[in-house]
Amino acid sequence: MRSQLQVRFEGVQTRLRSPAGRRQLADTLFVRLSQAVRARLLASAPEERLDEITNVDNLVTRQAVRVVASLGVPDLIAAGVKDVDELVARVGADRDAFVRLSRHLVKSGIFTAPTSSTLGLTAVGQLLRSDDPSGRHLYFQITGKASRFEAALGGMMHSVLTGEPAYASVHGEELWQQMGKEPLLAASFDADMNFHAREVGPGLAEQYDWAGISRVADVGGGSGELLRSVLGHHPAMTGTVIEYTDVGGRAGKAMDDAGFAHRSEVVEADFLESVPHVADAYLLSWILHDWNDEQAVTILRNCRDAAGQQGRVLVIEQPYDLEPESDQDLRMLVYVGGRERTRKEYENLASASGLRVASWTTLVSGFSVMDCRPAD
């Protein structure tokens, strides 16, 4: 008597003799294989998905880059100091620890190792030089904005329990207070805001209808990067950067260095207290999301008062309903007690400050311009 296995084997042989049989067999095998793979994936999917969502594999590399950037290693290598022992001596490091750090950064594509005792810079590593225009050297400073913000996220429990920013509970002071005392922190913040301005500026200058505006003020405009984009595209226009006292000096130098001294000025003011009457239109670019609703209304009201009956207040943000940024929303809560908002929520803030929304303009960067005019 033939066994069940023999019967199955003969059945397979029969099907293999005809094209239709071979297709049927292939389909059957594919279905069974797919079922097996799917079962395997489903068994591990939750764990793998959790690992993917909470991935911190880049944390070690990110911190290693911060260390070498803060020690000035890329600058030393670029200046010709490539011997490991000499680099160790110049930065005052432990040799064994420095070699192990360097080995990881060679593997990560930051350094090269021409020989066993020398280091070089890849094209990526070149970005960490202090003279590189990208500003990444400042971004990766240990005492810079990004590093401190990342540490503040460790205090998220404080924010969730109290509704208050965690930054001060982690670092001892609020970000704005520290920036007034620490030039490197302020410079790294400026570099990050300049990156945002370069992202938004061209679209703002070209897509928004600037007809009727001859003077524009960038409120909280940092070093003036955004204002320079607008003025560069509209040569008949003049502009003003309105900033805190400690930022004003940096803004004035940046505007002068960029060749805008004859078309711009810097006015020092605290926009939570008052905004000077110096323009036809007042820009608030990525400002309101740093503040709670009460403070945001105060800022808008001060800008409305400065704009007068014929002026405009232009709010540049990334509305939450257009581009849901739950990650950024939590960051704003933890860092400074701010929040991301929907278009309707921004419109409510405008209304509460005595403004009406005339239009919305969506920029190519994904940000939007809320054009506000005095309601009275």
C-alpha cells in the first residue's frame, strides 16, 4: 500500500508535466510561503515597530560629533594637524578614549584614516569646521541649542505633570535668560534660525503680495536673514530688525556685512512690552509657536498697535491642520512652553488681539503666511 507521502509526491510529479499544473503548484507554494512569512512578521511586528519608533541608534554618533566639534578637532585637522598623538595633546584628551572615539567616527563617515596614526576629514566632516557656512559647527556644540534642547526632553515628565516648560527645571534657567549670558548658545540659536529663514525666505519674498509695502520690520528677526531675503528680492524696500538688546548688535553687524546697511536698521525692543512704529508690515516668523496663548496675544496686539490702521501683521507659521507636527508640538511644550496651532487657533489669537485675517498664503516651504489687518 502506498503511503500518503508517496501519493502526494506522485501528484506533484503529475502536475509538473503540464504548464497549467506547474502554474497551479507555483501559486500554491507562493500562498503557503506568504502565509508563513506573514505569520513570522506578525509575531515580531510589535517589538520591531517599537524599536523603530524609539530608535536611538544615532545617539552615540550624534554625541561623538558634538564632542569633536566642541573640541575643535575638525579645525585642527583642516589646519594640518593630522597626527593622532598631536591631536590628543592639542585638545587635552585621553589617548585611548580619543582613539576609540575616532575609530567610531571613521566608521560613521566623519573622519578618514589615511594611516593607523593619522586622521582626515570626509566631505561630511568638513561641514564641522568653524568656517563652514552651513553653521553645523555651532549646531553641534556641546553647550549649544540643540544639545541643551535634547537634554531638556529628559524632563518631559515635568511638562506633562505641570503644563510648564521643562528647560528651566533641567538647566536652571529659561532659554531666553541663558542666551543673554552665553554668546555660544545665542550664536547656535541664531544659526538654527538662519537655517529656517533660508528655508522660508525665498518663498515669502516671491509668493506673498508685497504691493503697497515700502517698509518691513522683522520682529524677533535674529541676525536678519529673513529680512535680507525680502529686501534682496524687492530692491525698493527698506527694513528693520526688531530684537532684544543682546541680539541687536549681532543683527546690525550681519546686515552691514551683507551689504544692507543703507537699507536697514536695527531697533532694540522687547516685543512682549512694546513694538516701535517703524514699518508698514511686521513679520512674526516662527515666533508665536514659542509662546502660550496669552503671550501670543500680547505680541500680536503690540504689533497691531505699531502697524496702525493701515499696516499689516504677517504671521509665518506651519499650521498644525496642514502639516500635523505632534513631535514639534511636544518640543515647544518642553523647551519654552509654546505650542503648534491650527489655522483656526491662529485666527482666534488674531481676533483676540484686535486683528482680522485678510488671507492665507501657503509657501513652497510648507509654511504659511497669515495676513492680518487691524479690525477697527
